[in-house]
Amino acid sequence: LFATIAPEAPVIVLLTAWQYSHHLAPSLVKHRGPVLLLANFDGTWPGLVGMLCMAGTLTSLGKPYSRLWSSNFDDDFFFKGLESWLKTGEIQHDTSYLHPVDATHPASATPAWAIGRKVGEYILQNKEIIGLFDSFCMGMMNGVFPQKALVDIGMPLESLSQSALLVEMAKVPQSLREECLAWYEAKGMKFQFGTDPAKELTRDQVVEQCAMLIAMARFTQRFGLSAVGVQYQQGLAQSCAASDFAEGAIGSTDRFPIPDEAGNIIRAGKPIPCVNEVDMGTAIPQTMLWRLLDSLGLPSETTLHDIRWGSEFKGTFYWDFEISGSVPFEFIKGGIAGATGYRQPAMYFPKGGSSIAGQGKAGRLIWARAHYEGTQVFLHIGTGHAVELPAAEFERRRKATTYEWPLLNCVLDGVGRDDLMAGHQSNHITIAYVDEAKLQDVLRAFVAQALTQNIKVLVAGDAAGLL
């Protein structure tokens, strides 16, 4: 298609759904004319998610571009942005919510900063090995980092194959698989079981997911991994039940006691960070936060979410963060007993498998996202608060997005809708819950840790003042 377009022509990429960035970015990068990424802002057909993915991809590839978004394409913000691009070939958004921070910041004199620096030094010395079963999930070029970028920050990649995961799953005895499922049922998780595997969730599907959970943990132990992730939506989805239940469960502290082949429990009492969709840009902050929070003796579960949508309720804009399948149980209101397992949508997952769905619990949180420019890693860091919206409003938002998936509603402190859309470099965002009383210390330590690991840091919104 691009071979037929004049090299200097203005190009609008209209996004009303997801796209595979590697199908488009190689041509956009070489195109000499101005490029506009134009997205709808809708929960059901979230072009905004695709736009954020492509924006992060083009940023990482060094390609200038403009971005614009709208719910109905009839507002002044849209018209002014489009007018600017038509006249000048670019749109200048205000991204002053992002504040660069370096080691000279006044917070560098605090005890928390010193702790973060020590954690960063530990990682550079000892390494945090990220084990990923294949990569390039859903065509996310922004989720595949250069090897040098990972090595420079002390977080090298252990490249694993999903075919090896299938082999390891086959070694898990049926009795252990059944024991695993029974453990979660006894804890109160509600599985929406049916009888038609093509359309409904079945016990056999979840038993297979339990085998994957056990196999993932055994790989983690065998390779000395700090974190593990599964590509899942290509290849594996055609081979076995979806990985989501295994991903959410392995990232939880409250987890079925998984034995290795000798019967020893693997990483008992600690979550194993799960890099959903093998996105290296979330593997970095997830693993960093896990190490930092664990070293401080704080809950250390982490996850990513899609920046799926958002809308106002009683005058406040609440984001809808919704991962495509599961989160750690600790992130759900009510924990395991508050979780429901739905069959993953057949369009994506012909072999079925359970999600871990529920309402995101209320609480303070820290958020982050890594991207790269050349081989330099950048990290955006901010704070926020998750809320439990009234049942009717929460249900409206579930129905406007994907009903089977976990949904978190939140406000990002000092970062509005258009701020994040203008400056964020991914369709994903990493979160971890942190108690209000500890939030400032964790923020300071996290920033110091990142700087020590040779990462360029930008602190977002009100977090800059809290720092």
C-alpha cells in the first residue's frame, strides 16, 4: 500500500481498533511527508489503544509524528489540532506534566533515596533476569527493547520458547493439576463453568491452565528468573487454553503452593512478576517495583493494564484500565473470593481458558512505563488512586469494554486525560498498590533506583511535588 503513496504526501493513520505496529511502522518511518495518528476515544472499539502503541513505536524508532484523538470528532480540541496539522504538518501538545529528574534533585538527600540507590546498585551487580516465552505479542514493536538497552540497566533477557512451555506442561501430573484447581475453588474463586468448550468455560480448560502455572514457575526456578512472561496470543492460543489464569495466579502472593520436581515449594510467599503480553516496557518497571517493594517488606504484586478508555462520573474523569485477562488476586476487591473466571472470548482464544475478572480494589498506587529511544531507557513515573465506583456505573463501563476482563477505575494525580494521551509512550501502564503512608518514600526510592540503573526519569503530574 505505501509503495503507491507519494513519499512527500501527508498521511493520516485513522485508528478505530488495534493494529499490529510492525505491519505499518516500517513504512511510516521511511515516509517523508507529515504523519498524523488519529484515534477515536471509545471503550468498545478502542482506537486510542492502538494509537498509543503506534506512538510509542514511532518514538522508539526516532520518527517524528503527530497524534490526535476525539470521542465524536466534533469538539474544538479536535478541530484545532487538525487545523494545525493541515497548516503546519505538526501538532504541539502540552506535555509539561512530565518533569525530568536527575541525581541532583533535592530528594537525593533523603533516606528513601539512599535505599533506592542501593537497590539499583544491587540490580546492576546481580542482574534481574527477565524470562519471556517468545516476544512481539500482538505486533507491539514498542514492547520489544534492544538487547543493549536491557543489558545497560542490569535486566537482561532470557529468551524462552512457547514450544518448550508446552513440553513442560505435559510433564505436570493430572493429580497436581486437579489439586491446583481445587485450591482456588476452596479459596472462593467463582468459575463460570459450562459444557460446550467452543463457547463456554470448562474444567478441562482451567486444569490445563493450572499445568501452565506450574510449568511457568518451574522455568522461573530453573533459569533463575526474576520475572516471567508468555506471548500467548499468537501460536499458543491455537495450542492450549489461554495463559491468563496462570499469569494472574503466578503474580499473586496468595498462590497455590507450586512444587518443583523434588517437592520443594517455589518462591513461597512471594509473587513472581508476570510480564503480560511479553511487553519489555512493563517488564522493566514491574520487576524494579517488585524488587524495591519486597526489599522494603511491602506488598510487591505488580501488573500492567491497557489504557483502555475513560469517562466522567459526577464531574470527575476516571480511567478504565483493563488488562486482557487477569491481574494478581491482590488487586481485585475481595481477593480470590472476589474473582470470577469467565471463558476468554473465542475470537481470540479458540481453546478457551479462564480470565481472572473483578473490580479493581480502591487504594493508592504508583504507576510507571518504560520506553526506549535508541538504546536509552526512559521511565515515566507517577501516582494515582484507584476507586470503587458504584455498582451501576461500574457495570456500564464493563459493558462498554470487554466484560470478561478485570477492570480498574482510577485517577492519575495531576495527569488529565489529554495529558496522558499526549505524552504516554505505550498502550500499557504498570501499577502497584502502595499504602498512603509509604507512598512518598517509595516514590523517592523508585526514582533513585531508576537513575542508578542508568534510566532517564520523568516524573508525572503531582508526583513531582510529592517527590
